[in-house]
Amino acid sequence: MTMALCSPSLLLPSSSSINLPSSCSPPLLPLAHSPSSLRPSFSFLSSHRPSHSLASSLSARRHPTSGRRTVPRCTFSDVPMEETAVLQHTVPPDFLSYARAFWVTKALIAWNISDDETSVSFYASRKADLHLSDKGIQGYDVKIQLETECCGLPTNVIEKFPHIATYKVFKLPTSLDAESLLKCQLVVASYGVDGKCMNATSLQIPGVLDDIFAYTGPLGATFDNESVTLHLWAPTAQEVNVCFYEDPLGGDLLQRIKLEETNGVWSAVGPSSWEGLYYVYEVSVYHPSILQVQICTVVDPYARGLSSNGRRTWLVDLDSKNLKPVGWDKLADEKPELLSFSDISIYELHIRDFSANDQTVDFDSQGGFLAFTLQDSLGVNHLKKLCNAGLTHVHLLPSFHFAGVDDDKNNWKYIDEVEMAKLPPDSDKQQAEVTAIQDEDGYNWGYNPVIWGVPKGSYSTNPNGPNRILEFRKMVQALNRMGLRVVLDVVYNHLAASGPFDDNSVLDKVVPGYYLRRNTEGGIENSTCTNNTASEHFMMGRLIVDDLTCWAVDYKVDGFRFDLMGHIMKSTMVKAKSTLQSLSKDKDGVDGSMIYIYGEGWDFGEVANNKRGINATQFNLPGTGIGSFNDRIRDAVLGGSPFAHPLQQGFVTGLSLEPNGYDHGDKSVTDLMLSSSADHIQVGLAANLKDFILTCQDGTTKKGSEFYTYDGKSVGFTLSPVEIVNYVSAHDNETLFDIISMKTPMEHSVDDRCRMNHLATSIVALSQGIPFFHCGDEILRSKSLDRDSYNSGDWFNRLDFTYQANNWGVGLPPREKNEYNWPLIQPRLANPSFKPEKHHILAAVDNFVDLLKIRYSSPLFRLRTANAIQERLHFHNTGPSWVQGIIIMSIEDGDAEKPGMAQIDPVYSLVVVLFNVCPAQVSLEIPALKSRTLQLHPVQLNSVDDVVKQSAYDASSGGFIIPRKTTSVFVELRNT
């Protein structure tokens, strides 16, 4: 993920265990102690699984307790009241704070109790009066003796809740009024043969809620010509009212209306004049985190408009004409051409980063949606340059309503950038100034969701009313017309807050205990950082699909990147893909078949190894057409992982060939590491296909799945090239230039580091699959070696599209996430030779543009099937006699006039790509490529890089000359 506050953008590598800072290690807490808000921690677009200690040590904050509200007493005439005769018990006094039993269907409860507990009773209290006395459980309205179910849990229940598969099962009476009981405080208690109460616990109820109340009808606000109807799914609520206001904040209450309930859905019908008003719900509901019935004030989970900071829902019809830019309804016909997902390339960008520092953007538009609509700003011109070279998609970091940034810009605090610029490049004063206001400025990545279906107000010129909606649509329209499709970063795996009191808690106020995933004790799971959601629960899964559909249809978004996708069930992802791709221009105004989805398929935490059902991980998704980030190629190119020692080197950063002083082992060890890295990169260049066959450096022939990472995970795992997203850097962790600056020897020149930056990018750009680039890779972007800049302000996240500077050496990065590396960071920041000049940045831009032009010069770089890759792509310089530091890949085309392989490229019959990471020029002969008519690619012949022009090919010997730290591309023209 990524996480802002606790940014797990965990591109968590699947290949190592990690030790996380204690500040991001939430405990598995009992219900009454569940954390209510995000706490700052670390971010990881890394890709290794965190160790299970991720959920072990984050300190929790108890919610304040308010006075108990009086609610009507519930009576159950068919179940007589009776006193408990037990006079002794061994139940702990805080038993209500735990929920160790599971009400899984209307008729069944599962509970892991011992054989000595011979009978079980069920208790319910409408007013939440259950308590333990010397007489046992008291304060109930209903008590029911349960029967043992000897057949165990049904198969469908085990598939949904595999972690309780072995629990004992108990039956409830078939005549039970479960619908009414689910509005109560609930407890089960067990007794021994002597009648002594041995155990008692609250219940987890998502299973039975799905069994009885799964719902597919309308939710949120629906409109017709004369009326508006509100729908809220809240089956455990005892009463729901809606309160209308004319103003977004403050103002007098206009009207309070009681909603009517039908099968768990509360609704109210009103006049069309409701449209444009603001409203909140008052939900009277038993909340297990405080063990009482509470009236929760909450916005609509299906809100399509909000007031500033999401305090009220704005009642809005997204189909209203005044919310549509001119030509909006015809945008589907203007979408940039996309013939295949294999043609996609992705550029990841934070909305505020894009223009906050761009002085060619007017002040009101800086850092917001409208900056993308300007025709001649520096940032827009930069995007046009990349688009004209072939870039297809812009991936926007979270742009829904998230916590951590005040929507009201008048409340923001700022640092004095003039004074900051006077400080030394390795000073710790800059980070002190930034962190002093980091929760009160305008910056956050946004991985702390509150409401998914509404654009973030701080990115608009006015967070109240129509602006956020209209301006977001203008941004999408402008990017599409520029030639770029738009990907949204969606964060469905967790929520910013829970509990009945936090302003940023929504779902947990409406149906407490349902939307969040809990452990077997009843505590909220926090492995994503905090408040993990549970897509295995029907209405949570439905909410995800509904929200995606809203963004696709109402905002015409072209793709979705899923943060910590592995924490979402595979079935939810497959349903989301199917739903999106079923959208049509005629019916929905969009072509859903061209909507691409991908995400972080890391497998860790409570969902690891399918413990909560089949989750959407790298190894579970092949065959679905859903993309996963490729941490294997990232780690092989750069070295180590985001959680390994920062000096651990990789294929491009000097491993074995240019040691940096870190102890990787002796030369035999580093040579083996280098050859293994080359193998992993070759699998990645072949789209990480599990069945792609290649010769590894020890001379054996293996499939991609038979190469392994150092923790035993297969390197290759895909069945299609569109199922892999290759990358070497993203918003999480250090930028590409910073990583290279850290891992290379101190004595290296900045020229060499710039060449390494380009080399790493070229491996991604020329690979099969979907290439993914972090915004700024192409301008040598630095964050002054900050490994997690989610909340590091504009200062450390600055982009400069004047190309004057790359933001290197703006002070030591923030202490919280980086202090332990300061001894390594400080001498590098202090050394002026590390800082690139403008000519380095300009060359980097030109070289990146060249790579895009090369990728899109031939369909051979964008093969569409696994069979095509296996048939056409070959690696040379393999086996025990390989020349170290050189990867050579050829991609062959057929001839339309000859039988056999089909012709797909009208221009080139063969392309050969040579990657040389060595510190010196390399000459070698490839007999299989003798007697060809290869020449340097026309783009490289005209490159600003004079070094690449030194590349050469000799047809008589199949010999190549590859300059130092260079990627050379040769092509064979047809009919030559």
C-alpha cells in the first residue's frame, strides 16, 4: 500500500520477513479497546511480506465513554424470562470485551470451547444490560438453551470463515426472531456438568447478517422527477433518523425525519427540493466497542457529495447537468485509443505534487484538480511530452475523501521556504520544521480513507458544494484529451477510523462490528496498519464493487490500482473486474472492456496463506487478467528489498562489479548473487510468466516458477503478460535516484549514477507486461533520501518541472522513519558531488522519452499472450560461461510471406536489447545472431546520449559492442 498515516502501500516483497517500527504494529485488541484512529507509521510500496509482528505492538487508545442513551425495551413474548441458578463462575470480568463466538448463519453459532463445557446458552439484551454476577449472566431480555450440531459447519461457511473451521457448532431454534435479536447486545455462555458457568463471550455477527440481510437493492440517494429516496443498510440499528441542514457546517436544523425499516434497510422518501441540502444520519445502535447503545451521528456511506472535511453529506444527483463540464457525456468517444492492455504504460503521480511548486499554475489551482486542465503550464507540457512519446496512463494517488488534510485551506500552516533554503543540505533543521506542522499543512498521500465515493475536498477550489465533483471531472476530461487515460488509486483494505465517536468513522457507526475484519478474540485486525476491512462480508464486498462502478460511470475513470490488494478476497476482485468490464457506452456511457485493474498482491497478516479465504495475492490471481506488482524484478535490479540493509546492492547498483563496502560475502558469493539477479530479471523481462522456459546461469533449463526468491517463493507466477506490473520505484520508499545514490560507492560520479538511473528504468520500459514508472524517475527526482514521505510536506516531495534541480540535499529526511539511517545519509547529502546539475536532468528526460518511443516503435515489445512471448522472446549470454553484467534479449517476428510464426510488426523483423551494467565497455559474440542486418535503433542513433551511439554490431561474427552502463537496442528492418 502505501499509507499515509500508516502507509502500507506495502508493495511488500513476497520474499522476506521484516521488522516494523513499533508505531505501526497494532495489537489484536478486545472489542472495547479497538483503536479509533490512524497513527503515524511507516509506508511500504515494498513487496515483501511483513512478519506477523505487524499486528503486535501499536498502542491503542480507548474511546471516551459517554452516558448511555435510553431506548425502548424490547420484549420477546415467545421466549420466557428465567433466572440463572449458577452461583459460581470462572468467567473473567471483562468477558464482554471479547467476541470469541461466531453467529455464522441464522441457525448456527460456532465457538471454540472445551469438551468440559457441556451446555451453552445464548443471551440478548436490547438495552445492553448484560453483566456477570454471582448468579451468572444477568440483565438479559432473552435466554435460549442451544443444541449441539454434530455435523460441524457447512461447507459454504467454512469457505467464508476458514479460520473457525474446527470450532464446535450449536443450533438455535428455527422459530427464533433473529432479526430482532441482532439489534441487541449478545452473549453466549457455557456451563459444566455441575451447572457452573465456565466461559462467556460476546458474538461476532457478520455471518448471520449476510445470511439474513444480504441486499442488492438501491443504497444512498436515488432520484426521480418528483422525489428523492434515501436508503441505508443498517440491520442492527434500533432507530435511524435523518437530519437536514441548509448549510454545509453549522446552521439550524431544518428537519429531522425518522426512517422506516424493511429487511434491514432504512429508507425515507421526500420531495425533490431535498436535492442540494446537507444531511447526516442519527443511528441508534448497540456498539460493541463501548458495550452500550449509542446514537451515532454519521454521513451516508454511499455519499456522492460532502461538506468540508466530510462532516455532512451533500444530497446531490451526479447526473445533474450543472455538474458536468461541456462535452462530458461524449467523453467516452474521445478516450485515447487502447487496443490491448499490453499497450499500457503507467505513470504514478500525486495530485498535489504535480503542481504545488509550479509557478506557471495560478495560486487557486496549485496542488489541485484544476492544475491538470491548464493548457500551457510546465507540468502539463511535461505530461504532453511523455504522452507524445507513448505513455498511456496516469495513475493518481488517492483522490477520494481521506483523513489527514483539512479541506479548508485557510487552516493550513506553512514553513518558511526562503529560510529553509539557506540551511545546509545535511541539516536536521528542515525536517524539524516540516514535522512540526505535518498534521496541519496541506500534504498527505491519502492512504487513510473515510468516504470512498467522493473526490477529496482539499484538491478543489471549494470543498463545499459542486466544485470537487465538477473539477475532478474536468481533470479527467483534460487528461483524456491530452491523450492520457486515468487510473485511480483505491484503498479498500482499511479505514482511517472506527468506533462510535471519531468524526472520521463512518461504516463502523452504521453497522458496528460488520465492515471490519476481526481476530478470533474479537479485536480489529490491523495488519494493513489499522482497521482492516472484510471484503469476505457480502455488503463490504458489494460496497467495493458499487464504489468502483461509480468512479467508472460517473467520473469515467479508466483503471484502478488496489492498495494492499492481497487483503481483499479474490472473489471480490473477480466480481469487480467482471462488473467493470460489462459496462458499455450505450448503457453506461463508458467502455468497461478497456478498464484495467491491478494492485499490490502481497500475502501477509491474518489473510496470509488463504487463512481468511482465497485472497487476491500474486499466486492466487493468475488466469484472472488482474495485474500484480512485480517485486522480484525490483529487488533484483536494485538489490535487497525495502526492508533489507540500505547498502545491499543489486544488478544495476554495482553488485559484485563495483562493491560499496557492505559485506555481501566473498567474491564467489557476490558472483552467484549477480547471476541469480540476472535470472530473476530475465523472468521479469518475459512478463514473469510461470511457464516461460529459459536457461539460467548454472546451465540448467527451468520454468519461471522454478526460480526462487531467497525465502522460497517462485519468481514467475503469471499466465498472461497483462497480469504483471513491472517497476523499480514507486511513491513508497526512496526514489530511484535516491536508492541508487545510497547503494553505489561513495566515490562514484553523479554521471554514473544518472546512467544507472536510466539503465534501471530501461529494464522496466523494455520488458513484456505493463511498465510502471514513478513520477520523477525521468527527472532524477530526490526526496533527500526520505524512505516514507507520506506526510513529509511539499518540501521533501517537491517536483521541479523547470528542470533546474531534483530536490537532492534539502536536509536530513524526517526523523521518525529515517533517523536510523542518518549516519549513512548525512555524508551523502553533504557531498556536493552527489547533486545533479540541470544538464543531467535534461538528459534524463530525453533518455526517458527515448525509451517510451522505442517501446512503442514495435509491437514486439508489447506481446499480448504467454504463447507469443515463449515463441518469440529469447535470452542469450546465459549458462555458466555468461559474461557478467550483461543481459541480452532478442524478440523475433514472423514473415507474412512465409509459413510459421505470424508477422505482427510491419517495420522490424527482429529487435535485440542489450543491458550492460558493467563499469566498462563490453564486447562479446552471440553466434545465434550472426548474419543479421541489425542496426542501432533510429531513436538511439538520434539520442542526446553520445555514449549509446558507440554501440556496434558485426554481422560476420554476431559480435556486439555495448558501452559501459548502457542499454543498447538494435533492430532489423524488413527487406534489408
